[in-house]
Amino acid sequence: MAGREVIIKDTHRGIWYEDGVVKGVLAAGRYKLPWDLGAPFFRRPRVELVLVDVRERDLNIKGQEILTGDKVAVRVNIIARFRVTDPQVALHTVESYEDRLYSDVQLAARRSLASMSLEEILTNRNRLSDEILNEVKEAAASYGVTIIRADVKDLVFPGNLQEIMNRVLTAERLSEAQLVEARTKAEVQRIGAEAESIARMRQAELESSTRRMAAEAEAEEKRIQTESEVAATQARAESAAVYSAHPALLRLRELETLSALSRSSAARIYIGFDKHAAPNGAEHPGGD
């Protein structure tokens, strides 16, 4: 047996064919491929070794002019980093895995940009990169390629970019101003409603307190008046009892009253005498 020696570097993998049939995928190392020199020429197997680069590589997709969701034409440059993880699948599933990856990234970028407005692209470029990566990752895995990242490298806008940017900025500022105005107006209305509610509540409390105090004062006045009347009645009752028990006291009280009245020149005193006690049987002028 004799052989042909080959060396595969760590950066590559080798697919070993015999008469067009895959015999295995060779890792890095030194190999001797068999060659049966004793066999007739027409019976010797045709041995072929195809090397596949398994290092990380960049795929540049340049100058893709795409319409955004709001119909603005932008030119996009995308860079995709990938590596072949299954050499046999990469060679046998598609004609050229690099061309297929190029097309997949290009179409994914077109779909993502078409769903985004210019403002969204400008303010959130990472979203575009993430959408391209997520959309291509599964498709690339089906032909033995792993996408590591996909980034939007450049965005080239048409000549009227300044006008577009001014329009976007104007819309943003107007929207922010309207939002601030709406929030301020809502806050003022809320504060006014709260103040009015507090004022009504305090007014109601004041009116209730005033009514309660007036009712309490009226009740207290009635209570004092009632107590005074009761005390006066009790005093009169006690005086009447004393005068009833001691008639002389009542007579003395009458005399004191007459004495006090006699000191007033405006007072008029009428003293009644029994008509039967008058002399000659005549009625006294001051009689009833």
C-alpha cells in the first residue's frame, strides 16, 4: 500500500470523497489517503479532498437601496459575521453558501426596513440589526452556517436629507410640546379640581360647625331660661309658703312696698276700705 499525504490546518476541515462518495469529514492533522497501486488503473478509486474554511468571516453587503415604511429611499451597507459549523451540510445543501447567505441577509434587510419609518431607523438602528440577525439565523443554520452578528454599517440618505431631518425634528418637537402642554393642562385641571373639592369640603364643615354651635347655644339658652324659671318658681313657692306660715311677714312686706312708693311723687296709691266700716253708712270715694 502506498499513500498520498495531506495536512489539514486547524483553520479548515476536509471532506474526503472516494469516487464522488463522502467518506468522512477530516479535522486538523496529517493524513495519508490510500491509493491501491496494485489494482488495475480502471479500478483505482478517485480520491478527492475538499477543504472548507471554518474561521469567522465577514460578508459585506453594500449599496442596497431600500424604501422605508414611510417611502423614503435609503442606501444601506450591512456587514454579517459568520462561520461554517457543518462543512458537509454547507457544501451539499446549497450551491454556494456565501451567495445564499448574501441573498438571505439582503432580503431580511429589505423586509425589516420596509416595516420601519425613517425616524425609527435613525433613533433605533440596533433594532434593524437585531431583526436581520433573528430572521437570517435559522435559515443559515439549515445550510450549516452560523450567523454571529449582523450590523448596519452605514445608512446613506438622499440629497434632501436636511429637509427630511428638519421635518422629523420639527414633528418630534411639536409632539413633545403638545405632550408637555397636555400634561400641564391635565395637571392644572387636577390641582384645580382638588382645590375646589377641598374648599367645598371645608365650607361644608364650617357650615356644619356653625349650625352645631348655634344649636348648642340655643339649647344652652333654653336650658338656662328653664333653670331660671324653675328657680324663680321655686323661690316664689318658698316665699308663698313662708308668708302663708307667717302672715305678719306678708303684712310687713306690704308696708315696706308702700313706704318705697310714697317716696316717689309720681306714684299714686289707692287704698280700699270696707264700705260697711265708713261713717254714716256712706261709701268711700276710693271704694271698688
